[in-house]
Amino acid sequence: MTLGSQIVVVDDELNIRSALVTLLEKKQYRVRGAGSAEEALEQLETTAADLVLTDLKMPGMGGMEFLHRLKHTWPDTEVLVMTAFGSIDTAVEAIRCGAYDYLTKPIDRDRFALVVEKALERHALSCENKQLKDRLETRTRFEQMIGESEPMQRVYGLVEMVADSDVTVLLTGESGTGKELVARAIHHKSHRANGPFVTLNCGALPENLFESELFGYEKGAFTGATTNKMGRFELADGGTLLLDEVGELSLKSQVDFLRVLETKEFRRLGGTKVVKVDTRIVAATNRNLEEAVKEGAFREDLYYRLNVVPIPLPPLRERGNDIPMLAERFMHEFSALHHRAAKDISRPAMRLLRLYAWPGNIRQLRNLIERLVVTVKDTVIEPTHLPEEIQVSREDARTMVVSLGSPLKEIEREAIRRTLTEVTNHREKAAKLLGISLRALQYKIKEYGIRE
């Protein structure tokens, strides 16, 4: 029984209205009465209802007009119409217009209770389906990005705000946090959605190839250039260009890129013709570009040109509530891919997954789930199926036993060593966890002779 549901009874006959209100209140529903359709509409403006019971023949606004207005404004509210036996044709017409069912007067109590309960069950199911649909649409809108945690809600909000503009976006975050998915979501939610989405991994290119990959080249520009070739900037004309690992660009490449970023025009390698493009730039990096600027490894003017709207992506260790949803998605994905039955993850195993620090972030979780799908024969994933490093909870992994009187240098050295071990020697991650700059961490590693 859907206890506590909000019901409105609309009937101009006080005795009938009062009797129905009393009958429903005994079933522990929250019930209000209204002597006319106009009064009921006023009530609904202030407090919504799950179910409305209305007579069809009333002074003033009739039941059919009331039904049309109610369904137009509150389409999810279920409606039961009440009518005399001789007006069943009108009641059937009401069902065609959106009413759930009809009741004939005098009201049969047993049928009345059954129909009310069924109507409320339908309303509850409709609301549940709507919520599931909204969640699915949210995932679709954000290009398969999965997560309902507060950090991800902030990311979704920023994507919504910047998508339908041409502002340059800088995606920051550790490796494996889903920066390309965010870039694709920005593209597909923008007015450029029908244009191309092109990526260029700056970290995978040596300096001498960056210019030709980004700007293209003309036939004969260098040995092996037997045809003209468009660069990524030109290929992304009318769309979006994602420059991944932009922090790995050499200083010379940074100069070349900055010039084009500002003018949106360039020449192909070996060419004389100026090429103009309408390309939106989204850059991504797992480096701390502010630190890189201080160290002279990244141009300050380029950093500010890219960092118009920064979108930081949270590491998986800060999204513990999203891990069950991600694990379920990957489980179904790889079960279908490898033609294996989907496995359940026990509560103790899921707890360990949520506690683990995930230095490789979503990519690491995805790879683990694929391994479990292929290698575990049991139908349920238990803690013993998980890698040893995950079986140790994060609290244990981050606990240090310090003897009273230990030298502070020894304590600091051990804290740095264990932090580096946890993040698989990723210095920027370690510096962030320790609350110090990357430069300070590098100095400490050298000072204490820590081997990575």
C-alpha cells in the first residue's frame, strides 16, 4: 500500500465528499476535499497531488474541462472520475483524455479501495521510471560519463555552462580521470556538435613532428612528403580540437601553438597560403601547469590563454560513492565483450574497492573489472579475488606507526616514501597528497636519498 500519498477529492456534494475523505483517511492517505474544480485547481497550485478523484457533473467548471486543465499542468497526477451509471459514455471519454479509470455512483467500497490503490501504484511506478529516465538522459548528455557524486555534479555544471560557447577550456586532473570524455561532452552539447571532434596527443609527438601534425604540410615540404596533408587544426575546422597532454609541449612548439591560438590562422609546413580556421580549443593535462610556469617549462602567456575556463576533474579516490556505479557499468560492458555471465560484487569486496586509493583512477578500475570478468569463475566477486594491494584498506595503507622520540627527519622521510609508493611514484600526485609543491618534494627526495 502506498501510504502517505496525497489525494484530492473533488465533488460539489458535501456528504459524498466527506464520506470519501473519511474513508481514504482511514487507509492512512493524506486527503483534501474540494467543493469545485476551481477550488481544487487552487489547492493544486500550492500542494501537488498523486491522485485526484473528481465528479464529472459539477456546477461551474465541469469534470471534463477540469481533467484537461489538470493533465495539461500536472501530467503525472493520476485521475479517477466518478459518475452516475447513466453517464458511463462520458467516463469512457475521460479515460481516453488521460483519466486512469472511472467509478460509478453509488460508490462500491471494495472496488473503490482497489482502484485507488492501483492508481497510486501506477503513479509511483511512473515517477520511478521518470527518475531512471532522467538519470539515463544525464549520462547520455554527458557522453557516457558516469557518476552522481558531488565532485562530478560540479563537473557537469561547468560543462553545461561552457559547452555552447567558444571559450577555451583547460581540463586538468590525474591520468585516467576521463578528460577526453569531458571534452567530447563539451563538443556534443555545443553548436559545433555536427562538426568534427579531433584529438592530438601532444605527449606522443617529438618536437620535429608537432608542427606538421598540427598545421599539416605541402607536397615536397620535406623528404617523404609526397602529397598535401591537412593538419589537426584544419581537420577540426567548424568543430573542436582536443590537445591532450598539452603540458608536454616543448617551448618551441608552445610558441607556434600560441600564435595560431590567438590568430586562428597559419601556413602549412612548406606552404605560403594562409589558412584560416574556426576551431574551438579544449586542452587537457595531468601536469600542474602553474608549477611548470614557475619552473620555466611552460610559457606563462600560453597558460593564461588556455586557462580561460578551467575544469578540474576529481580523482577516483574522491568519488567513492561513484565506484559501485562504475564497476557495474564495466562489468556489463566486459561481460558482453567476452561473452561471459555478468558477476555480482559482494559487499565486502565493494567496500575494499571504495577504500582503495586508485592511483590509476577510472582506467585502473576499468582494467581490473575486465580482468575479474575473464579470470574469476565464481558468480560473485569476493575480497579474495581482488589484487593484494586492494585487499589492504586505504586506512591501513595510510597508517604510520611512529615511535615516541623518532627524529622528525625520519618521520618525514617515511611519509614521503610511503606516499610515493601508494601513488606508484607519481610525484605530482604525491606532492598534492602531502600538501607541498612539486619542487619542494623533489628537493626532499634528493635530500633524503629516497629511491623510487
